[in-house]
Amino acid sequence: MPIDPQIEVLLRQLAAEGGPAPESRTVAENRAAGRALATLAGAAEPVADVLDTTAPAGDLEIPVRIYRPVTEPDAGPLPVTLYFHGGGWVFGDLDTQDHIARTVAGRSGTIVISVDYRLAPEHRFPAAIDDAYAVLTWVADNAARLGGDGERIAVFGESAGGNLAATLAQESLRRGGPRITVQVLAYPAVDRFDDSPSMYEYTTGPILSRSYLEWFWGTYLSSPDQGADPRVSPARSRELAGLPPAVIATAEHDPLRDQGDLYARKLAEAGVAVQHFPVDGAVHGFLSFTGSVQLSRTVLNQLSDAVAAAFN
């Protein structure tokens, strides 16, 4: 179906701003553009409280932001959702998708911990997934003092963050790490070598073109052969059985659509419970448009409600 009319309005506004193709920009310029997109999220959803702190990881301190939902005084330990922002492993931070973390906390009734993982090219693969796993283990060990339950953990990511969430679910199972109750993946990048029809149908975008995607991969990875690593391409893993239930949203007008669809099918074939939300009329990154796009708000609410349902 055609692109959602409210999204189409935003795309025309962005096109009118002009500027060079994103794959020809510098890293700093793309980071600035990512911060500018955050203004499309609309007003911030209220939560009970927000705390910026760090999670230790060896010699590192990984910045995290903790969102506590409004609950009854005697609610007891709450489930925890680890949230990983998008941005092609190159940009994005605790502020750019603050609206997603707030909505997930409020609607799911979970403590949301947004992770400011290290970015490429300063910190290439596997720095981001190493940070993700370190925060997961920290949460499992320290959830009680945060008012959370370390045995009830969800992971939620969008785009590159969806890649990290999917990879983290596999990595924790592979390493005998903390149990993850559910993985929520919004238009995730899960296959470096994807050559499916949507990669050609939407080779020029909108929002994410194939050449821009190649720019991200080239900035994130140190060598082409790393793309075969399941920590880069979780859809290529042969060890899918036993993974936590998955909730996967894919956007119709997105070059990543088919790889997300295929990953949903592969998980189901491996016996993993899967809820798949193919979002008609949507483009890559549409969860950033909640300020003016009803479709974006609706799907973000659905994904948040899926987190709540996983713990009920």
C-alpha cells in the first residue's frame, strides 16, 4: 500500500531541507542529523522518575538511563526492559530515542534501562554487543536494588538496536547468561549479506537507502568477513532453538523488510514463539515520528503492550 499520509508529509518536509546524501556526510554530520530527527518524537511521556547512571564493565563505565513507571506503592519488584537505540551503530544516544523508552516504561509497567553503548567508528564491532552483554549481566545481578526483578528481563531494540537485541538474546543463550523473557525487534538489521527483493525495491529509501546501509556496515565493521559472524548477522545463526519468544515489527517501505520477515520465519521454524507485525505504509525508522504520525504511536503502543503481556 502507499506510504502512510502523515509519514509522507514528514518525508516531503525532510526532502525540502535538502543537503547532501547521508552516505556522503561525515560521521559528525550524520550524528547531528540523527539528533535533529529526535525533534519529531513529540512531547515526552511522563514516568515516575528517570535516573542517569553507569553500569560497570571491566575497566569501562557504560552510561545507562533508568526509567521507572508509575506503579502502586506495593507493586513489588518490576520486570526490566533493556532498550537499545537505533542509528546504524554510529549515532544515537540516551536522548534521541528517549520517547520510546518512556512509552515502553509507561505502557509495559517495566523498568526500562536505555543503554548508551559505544559507537563506531571509534569503537567498531564487537564493542556494542560487548557493552550490551555487560549491561545485561549487570542488570541481572543488580536489579533488586533498582526495584526490579533480575529473572524477568526483556530486550527491545530498533534498527541497529534491534540487531543488538536479537544478538544479545542469542549470545546470552550461547554463553549460559541471564534468561531473557522476550525479545522485541523493530525493523531490525539481522543479515549483513541480505540480497532479498526489498533491498532492490527500496534501494533508494526512503529514509534508509541501500548505499546508506552500506555506509553504516562499513563504519561498524573492520573487515567484510565479520558480516558472517552471528553477532553481526543473527539471522545467519544455526542455533535458534531455545531462544526467547520474539516480537518483530517490519516496515513495508524498508530495504530491511524482507530480512526481518525471514528472521521471524526462521525463529518460528526453530520452535520459537513469534509475533510478527508487518506494518503497512511504514518506512524505516518510523517509531521516531510519534509526534505527528498516529501509525507510529499505535505500533509503539502495540510493542509496549507485547512486553507487558510477556510478563503477565
